[in-house]
Amino acid sequence: MDILITGILLGGTYALIAMGLNLQYGVARIMNLANGEMLVAGGYFAFIAYTATQLSPILTIFLVAPLAFALNWLIYRLMLQPLVNRAKNRGQLETDSILATFGLSFIGVGLMLSFFGGDYFSYSFLAVPVELLGSTYGANRVLSFVMAVLICGALYLWLNQSRPGLSIRAIATAPASARLVGIDVKHLSALAFALGGAVTAVGGALISTYLTLDASTGVVFTLKALIIVIMGGVGDVRGTIVAALLLGILETVVASLLDPGLTLAAAYVMFLGILLFRPQGLFGKKPT
């Protein structure tokens, strides 16, 4: 039970991180390999705000979100929109975006190394025990999980109940058909990319409350987000949440019962299994 709850707490934050990449890839068709650097940037912002002014990371996310949204909007409009305009098909767009964001990730790492150095950073926020079902967990982990659930729930409702959200889902399902019914695909693709970056940065601010980060750890979170998105199904919010919880539980089981160094390897074993036996994702339908 202790392993299960710890895994669920970790998986909840993973869901928030992967939700950002799913919005960017599922709607804008941009496989953003700089996703992890945006997460670390959000963590750095929360770290600086807390150590300099004692501003709670929970309040910091209300600053991180709009800043990350604006930054990702600019990145999409200035760097990625030209790639979208010139792409003759989805395959070319995905290839070009992978190469472009791969370079962007190095720029992000370089800037963070230049401004903050290469040292690991962490801070003590709500590092007190909380008892759940007879076991003790860090209050910071529990609070991060609750915030992740609230944000994921709000995002799910927005995507399924609001007009812009339904339009974004329509683009993710059939972009060509979405244009025929008057949906502004360019504008909403930029919106989805910016929103995805904001969600990822907020996830970074939350995860920084209990994990130690540095400028170069973003790639690990990019890989994990990619695993979750492919497992859950591209554009499938429900699948993303379930896949994130499964990954969190798997990593906790492996770290607790085997070796913490094997967690990433175990994640990839599960990832390969999904690719081989369930390539359409956990809830996707097999192509006829």
C-alpha cells in the first residue's frame, strides 16, 4: 500500500507534465523535445521565488503559468509557425519540429547553465510528514499531487465542455475537417502549444518542492513525458492520466524492491511493450 500510494503521488505530477506535451504534440503536431527544459525553468523560478522572498510555490505557479504561456506563444509564432507553413505533410512537420526543438533544448540548457550554474538545486517546502492510511508521506508530495489533480481536472473539463476546448479536440482528431467548419487551426494550434508549455512549467514548479533538479535534468522528464503520451495515446487526456499513474507506480515498485537506477530502464521496457502490443495507446481503437 505504501508503494502504491507513493507511486500514485508521483504519477499525478507526471500526468501534469505529460499533459503539456500531449497538448503540443496532439494538437499542434509539434514533438517538443525542449519540454523538459521548460519544466526545469519552472522549477528554477519557484526555487528563486522561495529562497529570495519565501513566496510559496503554490502562489508562484500563478506567475509561472502566464510567463511560460507568453514565452511558448512567442516560440511557436516565431520559430515553429514557419515550419508549419512550409510543411507539405504531417511527417515533414514532425521531422522538422523534432530537429528544431532538439536545438532549442540545448539553447535552454545553455541559458540556464549561464544564469544559474551547473549545481543541483532544491529547497525545503512543507518537508513535514503527513499520515495517509497508516503510512507517512511528505506533505509537499501530497500537496503537489492535489494541485496536479485540480489542474488536470480543470483542463479536462475545459477541453470537453468549452467551445475553444472542443475546437482543440477537433483539431487533434481531424485538422483538415476542422478547417472546413470554420475553426482557426493556426490560432488554436498556437494556443495549444502555449498552454502546453504553461502546464509543463507549472508541473516543474510543483515537482521542485520535493525533487532535486539541475539545468541538464530536463531531458529525463522529456523522455518520461514522451513515454506517457505514446502509452496514453496522442491527444487522449484520459489515457495520459492513466499512463502517468502507471508509470509512477512502476517506478516506485522498481525503486523500492529492486534498484532506483533501474527506474528509467523499467519505464522503457513498459514503453516498448506498448509499442509492440498496443501501439494505438491504452484506450485507442485498433485501425480497421
